Amino acid sequence: MRIGINFSNTTMLDSIEPVIESARRCDADGFAHWWLPQSGYLDALTVFAAVGPSAPRIETVSYT
């Protein structure tokens, strides 16, 4: 079974650092997906580009 994390509670943050740290922890803990909505202050595709080097094994998914 592949389990993912929805990290929608961070879309209202004005800093990307806690978001990158969350994805890094999810990747290190072995989760398969890391979900982030396209809403709030952070652009999901930009966040995914920033997250990639810190969480190379996790799949990133966006939704509206």
C-alpha cells in the first residue's frame, strides 16, 4: 500500500522553508506522496521545484 500526506495547512505560510522541511520529513519517513493544493500564498509547482532536491523519492501531487 502506498500512503501519502496532504500538506494543505501550509498554503497560508509566507515562507517556503517549513514546507520544504515537511516534504523532506515525509520522504525520510517513507511516504509515497506529498500533496499540496494550488491555493494560498505558495504556488504548488514552484514549491515542487524547491522540494525536489530535499525529497527526491517522494511523488508530489497538486490539486485545486
